[in-house]
Amino acid sequence: MAESFFSRFPAPPCAQLLGWELIADYPGEGRIEIAFHPTAQMLNPRGTVQGGFVAAMLDDTMGPALVSMTGGAEVPASIDLNVSFLKPVMPGRVIGKGRVVGRGRSVAFLEAELFDEKGELLARATSSARIMEFDRNAS
């Protein structure tokens, strides 16, 4: 895989918590594939990954698709996030596939799907996001 924008910067703490791992990015297509590694600390009383963590994984798949597409010049700020939970997510490796569906001057439309390692669809999400310039000096 060619050098990625993401290999130049450390992952933010929230991505580290989710076990974020870049598999591949396709900047020209506005697509990205990311692995996550949910742990036992993310489990609900039923023994499955709590829905908020699943939503965070989907969000942390969609956003980087826009970042990749713009070479890191722009980042999304979520306006809305719609999640459909299709099957329980278990600890271990899961794969997120995200894409930029469309974009205007100030809003991007994003979507992502989360799969287990067998290829079973676990959850999907859509989001509208305000497009912001990436300020590397912001804290």
C-alpha cells in the first residue's frame, strides 16, 4: 500500500481506544477500510459490544474517508449520525468500510458498514457532516 496520510500522524486517543488499524485507503475514490479491535471493556451485560462503541467505530470509519479524500486538508464535524445495528458485535477484529457518498461546499454525506472477519454485516451508518479545515495546531 502507498504512503497514507494516516501514517504521518499518531492516531488520536479515541481511535486508539477502539483499536483503530488502517487496512487500506483509496483517496481518489473517497473510500477507506479500517480494522477495529473491540475489547472486553466495551461489553454490555449481554456480553456483546455496547452500541455506543459500535457507533463510534462506524463514525471513526466515515470521518477518515473524508480526511483521506482531501489528503488531510479537511475533517468532518458530524451533524447527524444514523446507525442500524444488524447483528451483535463481539470482541475481536471487525472491519469497517467507509466512503464519501457526496459532498458540497460545506457538507459531506458519508456512510460506513461494519463486518466481522467472516464478512457478515454487523452494522451500518450514514452521516451528514460539516466540512472543516484541519488545523494541525488546534488542541
